[in-house]
Amino acid sequence: MEIKEKENKEQLIVLSNKKNLSVTGTNKIISLKPDLIQLDTVYGGLVISGSNLELIKLDNNTTRAEISGTINELKFIQPKNKEPLLRKIFK
């Protein structure tokens, strides 16, 4: 029996006291600013907004990122499905 790739992926997001955030399943950091951090995770993009945000730790072995600061919003961004140009023209 074949298992789909996405079923094997696990992501855990823990927010403590709106100050400390731990995210597993992190592939890479896309953007790192004091008011916005954008991560690429196993389930798509994750945007973290707030103030005084700092990346405390990024462990590539466990794919875990730890962030501190005042966290106001967590937002998942789904990748856009790009439809071939010819298919758009001949609809």
C-alpha cells in the first residue's frame, strides 16, 4: 500500500503567552524582519506578524524554529496553482 507524501508530514505549532512560538516542519526562512517573519513549512507558507520578533533558534535536523517577541497574528498562505497559459486561453 502506498502512503501519500503529505500524510507523513507533521507540523506542531505552540504559542505560549503570546510571546514564544515554536514551529516544527519548517523548511526554510523566507523573510526575517522585526515585525514580520515568513517561513516555508511542510504545509505551505506561514506568516508571523507582531513586534520585536526574533528568530531564537532554527534546527535543521528537527526542522524546528523558535521565535520570540509579541506575536499578533499567524497566517497560513496556500501556494497558488498556476494554470498553463494555453488552458486559460482556450477555456
